[in-house]
Amino acid sequence: MSLRTRRGILTLLLLCAVQFLDVVDSSITNVAFPSIERALHFSQQSLQWVASGYLLTYGGFLLLGGRLADLLGRRRVLAVGLALFATCSLAAGAAQSEGLLIAARLVQGLGAALMAPAALSILTTTFGEGGDRHTALGVWGAISGLGAAAGVFLGGVLSEGPGWRWVFFVNLPFCGLALAACFRLLSGERGRARSSDFDTQGALLGTGGMLLLVYALIKAPDVGWGTTRTVALLAVAVATLGAFVLNERSNRNPLVPLSIFRVKGLAAADATQLIGMAGFFSMFFFLTLYMQQVLGYSPIQAGAAYLPVTASLAFAAGASSQLFARIGTRPVIVTGALLSAVGIAYLSRVPLDASYAGDVLPGLVAMALGFGAVFVGVTTAANAGVPADRAGLAAGLLSASQQLGMALGLAILSALATARTGHLLAAHAAHPAALAGGYRRALEACSGFVALAALIAARIPSTRAAAAPMLAGAEPTPEPAAP
């Protein structure tokens, strides 16, 4: 399919809308937390699960979602994910108790885990290697980055406007339109799986290990990194994932064929995504808290502060996708990560009496320009040369790297910020100054994570317009034309 056709453009818009929904819902609740807490009488300990519950199941089920897309048909899995996501958005918005809201968010994350890899694999199999794919992945990367910033803005506008329930209700019309377009624009596929082909043991081990790992990372700041509970959870998670790898090596029809890592640059791209997102996503979290709790911004003001980020991300994504054919992905990713690291380091120096134009905006713009380049470059590099019958798996691996990075970053940096704030309070610092000190320390670490991602990205082959070598003996299977 070509982007020079109306159908090609509409298909790309549909797939990007699906990704936008997934990413927005990772951050849209952050600004709405105070309203949710008052309305449903949440305890402070339970409130975090409105965000963490979504991340837990989203990250935990991504590998399974990606493989199901390959085996059962991508359009089918995408449609099921959208329907589940919409149903849970309705349940979350209508929730009258904290238990129902948390349960809805947990299942909503499962819907997102089905949607994201299915949509990305449809994109990479629909648009062939070369200019169209680079453009499509550039738009996809821009939308993914925009979602992280737009979630904070939309959360503030909706919370102060129609109310916090619309943070969830707003998903419904978009899910409805996306479902209708899914059957209108995308061709159906006959499922290739038989019950005997499905790696049930691998699915249980892989999904269980991912869920345990993300859960341990989310809970570690609350219970302590050195506690028996945290160490035991991490040990069981690692052991389960180790058993998963052994199972995949011996199984005739593995859930994750380890041979996929023979695709040149896939492992390095996934690692770059994991470490980079640990810094990027955490930066949004801590800077938003800094603006609201230290600088005194209202929810709408904090959200509006990110509007220049959206424009910078869109520009960077478009410019980067045009550079890939000329200089390749590696220099774009490395340069973008270094620029972002500098921008976040600038933000870590924001004073207590900061002016937005002089102290916040320059760092945000530098971060966003680099972030757009990194996200588009890594997505392009991770999908270069992947055979069509494993596109869902590759998409699931990349998305899982993103979610693990987000959970890892928040867990480590929350502990770092809390420890620094506690130390300053013990030294009799004023409360705003102590909070600022903790958030600055976390932002410094965010900058370090992104700089480390630049070092890892230096290992990524510099993918150009031509396809990277595919797995030995594997040929791409073109997506059938839509009727």
C-alpha cells in the first residue's frame, strides 16, 4: 500500500490513532489524581494503582499480544483490543469505588497490550521498506511522543472542565471510530495458529515473569529496595523469565522465537528504547509535579506548559524521517539522545522562582527535539529487516521495552527523589525547597538515563532506505490487498 493513495493515508491515521490512545492513557490520569482521590475516597497507597495498574498489565501482556497478532490475525487482535479498551474506559469513568476503578484500569492495560503490537505490525507489513515506511514510522514515532505530552495537557483540561470521569470517557468516541475504520480499511487475515502450535507454557512463563517484574518495580519505592519482599519478587521474576528463555530454546513452536534477535540491530534498538524511556517518561512525571507542587501551576497551566513540546516533537519526527535515507538511523538517534540529555539537565536546574520562558521552555524544547528523533529512529531501526510473519513479535518486543523502561525509571527515580527530599527535610529545609531538591535529583538521573541510551544506540546499525538483512531463509509476506 502506498502513502500516495487516500486509503494509505487513512490507514496510517487509523494506526497512529490507536497508538495515541495507548500512550495518552499512560499519563492522562496524573493531573486528575487529586480529583479522583476526593471523589472516590482513595487511600494514598491505592491511588497510585490508577496509573500503575494500567502500566502493569500493558507491559506484562505485550509479548503475548504481539505473538497473538502474528498467529491469530492482526486485524482480529486489534479489534478485540479496541473493544476491550473502550469497555474498560466506560467502566473506569462510571466507577463508584476505588476497587472498580483499579480493576477497570488493569483490564484496560490488557486491551492496550493487544492493540499496540497489532497496530505497529500492520504498519510495517502494509508499507514496504523505503520512503513510505520511513514516513509512516516517522508519523508513528511523532504520535507516540505527542501522546506522552498530550496526556498531561488533556488530563488538566478535562479535570478542571467537565470533570475527572471524562479522562476515561473521552476514549469512547475515538475507540468507536477506530473500530469502524478497522473493518473498513484493514484486510482480514486467516489465523495461522492451531491449538497444538501455541506455546501455552511459554505464554504462562513469559507473561507471568513480565507481570512479576513490572509489579516488583512499581512497588519497590513503597516497600523499599532492600526489603525481603522486593528482593524475593525480583528473584522470582528473574527465575521465571530464565525458565521462559529455556522453554523458548527447546520448544518447537515458541511464543518468542529467539532467532528473531538475529535481525541485525533489534536487540540494541530495544535496549535503547528501554533505557531511553526510563529517562523520558520519568521526566514528564517529575517535571509535572515540580510545576504543580513547587512552582504553583494549576493543572491546566501545567498541561499547557507542554504545548511547545508537541510542536517540537512533530517537527523533529518529520525532519528525522527524512534524514534516515541520507545518513541512517544511528547518527540521528545518538544526536537526538544527547540533545535530550542536555535539555533535561537544563530542566534539573529550574529555580524555586523560575520563569517559564527562561527556565523551563528552553529545556523542554531541547528535550522534545531530541525525543522526537530518538523515538522515530528506534522504531525504524527495530523494524528494519523483520520478516512479515514476525512483525507482531518485533512490535511487542519494542513496546515491552518501552513499558519496562517506564516502570523501571519511575521505580528507581521515585526512590531517589523521596530519599533526597527526606534528607533535606531532616536537615530542616523548607518543604518546597526539599520537594524541589528531590525532583531535581530525579531529573538529573533522567538526563543520565538518556545519555546512557545514546551510548547504547551507538551499537545500532545505521539503517538507511534499503532493508537490513533478514533472518536466514525468511521472506516477507506482503499484506493482502483489502477488498
